[in-house]
Amino acid sequence: MNPTPPLLKIAFDPIYAHPLPEGHRFPMLKYELIPEQLLYEGTITPNNLFTPSACADEVVLWTHDKEYVQRLHQQTLSAREQRHIGFPQSPQLTRREFVITQGTIDCCHFAMEHGVALNVAGGTHHAFANRGEGFCLLNDFGVAANYLLKKGLAHKIIIIDLDVHQGNGTASLFEKEPRVFTFSMHGAHNYPFHKEKSDLDIGLNDGTDDKLYLSLLQNTLHTLLDQLQPDFAFYLSGVDILSTDKFGKLNVSIAGCKQRDEMVLAQLKAKRIPCVVAMGGGYSPDIKTIVEAHCNTFRAAKDIFSW
Ligand SMILES: [Zn+2]
């Protein structure tokens, strides 16, 4: 008799932790450390993890421009484009982006079965149809949302983007798509300085603390979900809202950040809305803080969905 497979599915591949030049400001190591910590403490077993393949061009092209995708494959991004993205181009980096994107799509299927599924990377919300920026090349939520619509698997999708930076790429992708509602709560005085228009933007003042952050979120999300009645949700759980973050400018504690995750996941579960979670940003100087805050998202998912 086969043992029952675990219900919490997590997308991960070692390619997620892409090697970067010495001293690069992106904490790439977190992608290795998050599953390592979750396994070590017993929150998950190796059976929870699955390895995605690379997303097919055909699917990526429902969201991204052909010419841009070709340039990603042919390694012909200009020096300026690479500067905006923040990573040097390489075939391995391109493959990484396609694998992460497929991870988010696979998570959609698992979430429809089990309520929630998580990607150890992803949430690359600064990628536009024809360009990348801010460490984002492909918009995984964008590609996955269009995949669900195209396949008739969802009809009203909400993207809940709680990274401290506005989901500008995502907002732009779905500006004219009424079936995808984009909600971004972010630092008002933070990158991107030119903001796109989400369906709902909440710009937070510098220094916003746990109490204000959580009460704003609670009220907004409750009303939104009641009004929209979405049949699928994506949640971008960036941990750059932490007070310790180098770029964040907010004043949210690690406990407050965990409460945020619990709040989102509990509301989605109560309303039976399948949810895919991707990690997004986090730039606290001590990588242990980043990893701990991201691990809290997985712990919250496990607790709330009671596995
Ligand atoms: Zn961010």
C-alpha cells in the first residue's frame, strides 16, 4: 500500500539559487535556505517538494511579447535592459525564470486540489509584457493567471500583492483584463517611483507599523473578497515589509509579517478560494531574518490548512 502523498505541494529546484557575481545585493542564497530550514525543523518532508519543468514558450507568449521572449532565449538583452533587471543574462538565468514560472503554474493545479500550494521563488511582479526590471524577467503570476483563464480553469482571479514594492508589471499586464483584479499594498515612497495603476492600490506611509498595516489589510481584503467573489487567488508574500529591511521603509515586525500571512490564508481558506503563494522580495541585512520570515509563510499555510 502506498502512503498518502502529502497535500502541501511546494515548487523548488536547485536552479532557483542562481549564482551571482560576488557582493551582489540580491540574497539569492535564501532559495536554498528556505527548503533546508523547513526540512530541518520538520515542517515539511522531501515529499512535499516537487521539481517543475521549464514553462513552454507557447504558454509564456500568452503574456509576454514574442520579441522579448526571443531575446531572453538568444541572450540578446542590451546592457541597459540587464541593468534594469539587475542580473547579468545567461542561458541558466533564462532557464531559471522558465522553471520558476512553470512552478507557479503547477502550483495552480495543486491549489485547486488541496486549497493552497507554494513556490519557493516567484512573485516576479516587476516584469512587463516586453521587458523586465527589479530582479524580474518573466511575470510568473501573470503567466499563470492567463493560463488559468485560457484553459477555462478560473473566471475571476485576484492577485494580492503585499510585497513592499508596487506590482507595477502585474498592474500593467491586466490593466484591460476585467477577469483579473490586481490589488497591491506597498510603500508609497518606494520603488517603482513611477507606479502603474492596479485595480486597487494602497500606498503606505514610511514607518507604517503592525497595527495599522494589519487593520488596513483585514478590512480591505474582507470587503474585496466579498465584492469580487474570485474563484482563484495569487498571493505575493514579500518580506520586505519588515522593519529590518534595507529598502522597505515600513516598520512591520516579524510577528506582524506572520500575522499578515495568516490573515490572508485564513480568509481565502474560509471562502474556499484556491491560492498560490510566491515569495517575492526581502532584503534584511541578516539572511536569517529573511529566511525566517519566508519560512513563516510556509508554517502558516501548513497550520491554517491543517496538515
Ligand atoms: Zn519587493
